[in-house]
Amino acid sequence: MQYSKKRKIAIERSLISVEGIRGKRGFSRMSPSRGRRNWIRTSCGKAQLFENGETEDYSSAFSISLGRLWVMLRCFVSRCFLTNPVAGQTRKMSGGSLAGSPSSLAGKVAIVTASTDGIGLAAAQALGQRGAHVVVSSRRQSNVDKAVAQLQSEKIQVTGTTCNVGKSEDRERLVNMTVEHCGGIDILVSNAAVNPFFGNIMDSTAAVWDKILDVNVKAAFLMTQLVVPHMEKRGGGSVVFVSSVAGYQPMQALGPYSVSKTALLGLTRALAPELAQSHIRVNCVAPGVIKTRFSQALWQDEDIVDEFKKQLSIKRVGEPEEIGGVIAFLCSKDASYITGETITVTGGMSCRL
């Protein structure tokens, strides 16, 4: 089987930790200069062995870091099981499950807050398309009715109700209704957020901070607190908070909102180890600039979009469905070993605290 030049280089680089050769008995440490020459000879020779499908049994131990070993295994698995090295077409492994399969979340019940539009609706669609019964909510009944009708037209199991997550009685009613109608709760996607302020952060008032933190942070935690006992009854579950790239890089004129989104990153890390004992995973998604009604002030302004594009590898605004798919993945068995993490979906924008 012929391999591309890039794949040959990847195989060579995977052997970067081999430090040298000393005779036929195996590998050993050498001086930097000799080790360099021998590494080149060793990596090229080994690449030829891999390409020809041959093997050789070395008697002595050799040093490979865990990181480089992972690279080698990835190349091997890609070669043998997953990918056609010429066409790059992915194959489904037998016996495996895919996050996008129609039944990967069959039997699960998912609450998605603020889910009648934008990212919330896309998350409900993605979860429902994978077999989950989704419970959508919004502050307005008309929005709920419209979303329910749309999801039902897509053959998705759905229940809808009004809910203002900033009110304790609404949160409790949402959870109780879900349990009564659906039998339990397996998934919570906390998507609700507000931003009543745009301007210099030093001009923000106590009322602005109270509103933003109450809905964007406190309600996210209190919703989690309500659903956890029901998840425990079902043997575990998954919680996903929707943060923002602003949580990493505060946006000008959106100071308080940005701070609230940074808080969700910390909330994710704080909850994950505690809830892991109950087999509940807690993760977070941080979208970049996504084409939703909530962020239209950003993506409708060409000057702002052009400025954002300078920071992006993928030179376009994201779509809600691209966030919904990531959320569905985090709620699936394919993410069963992921907790306490934030996945940034930003088109390549650098996001580090």
C-alpha cells in the first residue's frame, strides 16, 4: 500500500524519542551529535519497515514518551481501521457507536433551557435526532409552540413549557414537569443567558451585574442542583454549560457578560469532580461568533466581522448547528471519559486563560 509524503513524515516523526543505536543489541543513550545522526538513520529505516509492512524484533528496550507513543498508535489505527490513507474517507468501526447515529441517545431525556431559537434550538435538534426526548423552554409561550411544532415536524420527541430560569418557581416547575411527563432526567443543557448592558464596564450598575449573574451563572448552578438527584436515580447523566469565547477573551462593551461566561468555565471545573462520584459528567462549550439572533449585533456589522475574521483560521461566522453537534457529542457515550472540560468552537480563534 502506497502512502503519501505527509504520512511518511508523520511515521518518521513518531519515532523522535528513539535516542540512538549502539551495535546490533539494541538502543542506548549516545552523545548529542551521534544520537542526532543515528536518530535520522533509525527513523528513516523504521519508516521504510512500516511502509513495506515488515517487522523487526529488537532485543533491548527503547525510550518512547507517552505522547509520541500516542502519535504512533493514532497513525496505526488510522491506517488499519478507520481511514483510507489515499482518499481519507472515514469508515465506521464495527461494534462502535457514533455520536450522530439516530439511536445513540435513545431512551434519554434532555432538558435544554432557552431552546426555542439559536444554539438552544440547535442543541435540542441534535439531541432529538439522536433519539433523546427533548424538553424545550422559553419565557414566551408563542416561542415554545413554534419550536415544538418545528421539532415535531422533524420526527423528534419533544415536550415544551414556559420557563424563566431566573425564577426559582419556574426552574422547579420545569424539572417537575419533565419528571412527570418523561419519567426522569438524563441530560441538562444550560443555555439561558442575558445581556442587558452594552458599554464601558465602569458604567455598569449593580442591577446589571445582579441580572447577568443571576441568569447566566447562578441559575445554571441551581438548575444543576435540581436535576442531579433525578440523574442519580437513573445511574448518571450529563450536564453541559454553554459559555462563550468571551469567557476567554472579554469583548469590548460586553464586560459583565464576558465575566459571567468566564465564571461558567470555573463552575464546570468545580462541579466535575464532585458529580463524577454519581457518574454525572459536567462539561462546557464555548462558541465563537455564531449566527444567532442573540449575537446579531456582532455578525451583522461587517467591520466587526472582518475584525473577528483576522483571528480565525476558518474565515466565516459559525452556524448554530455546529454548536448543537458538539453538545450532542458531549452528552453521548462517545464522550464517556470526558468531564470538567470546555470545548471551544470558534473557527480556530486562540482561546486560553
